[in-house]
Amino acid sequence: MNLITKLLMENEISINQAKTITKDNVIPSIAIFIEGVEKLPTKKNLLAEVPEKFYVNELEWMLMNYWKDNEIIGIMIDEDNDMSIWHGPDECDIEVFYQNWSKQKLFKFLETGKEYKLDDLINHCALIEG
């Protein structure tokens, strides 16, 4: 469950139709108001209750599951947006997945230079469909 879902489920809400007016046109929209929002716990406390999710596209999801099936332990993004993937603790167990071939850079949501365990990453990802 993400933070928005938690807020909507646990608090009284009202939903109204609204319009956003821009220079060129009027855009119909919906406004959702959470009653008593000033009494809600701080964002930090709410986020502690809800695990962080990374939203990935289908290709990223397929790659992560392929790597998991091939016993990859962890991944890391470097400054050039290339990925290091490793099978074990030794230097010889590391491979580099180069992204210079791709117009769409993958895994942009990961921090540069931070190592991620693949199982933990998959457990904190949600697939964006469509």
C-alpha cells in the first residue's frame, strides 16, 4: 500500500469536480480533500509505515527478473549510467551492463554509486503497466 492509498483509506475524504484553467484551455479534473489533514501524523511517520516503492517500466522489470533467474546478487549504477551487476563478492564476478546503446536510459530511479541487493530491489518495485 502506498502513502496516498493509506491516507484515502484511513481518513474521511470529499471528492469534487474541478477545472484547471490555462492560457490556452480549460482542463477538467477531480479534487480530493482529506478531512482533518492538519491532525494527521507527520509525513516522516506516515512514510515509515509504508515501504518505499520504485516504479519500473516493463523492460526494467524483465531485466531484474532475468538477472535474478541467473543468480545475480546486486546491481549498481555508475556516473555514465552503466550498470555493474555481480554474481559474488570477487571482482571477477562483476559484469558491466552498458547503456550507451539505449536512447531510453534504464534504472534512472537508482542513486549513482549506491549498491542495491537485487532481491530487495525487486521487493520494493512496482511495475508501471501500459
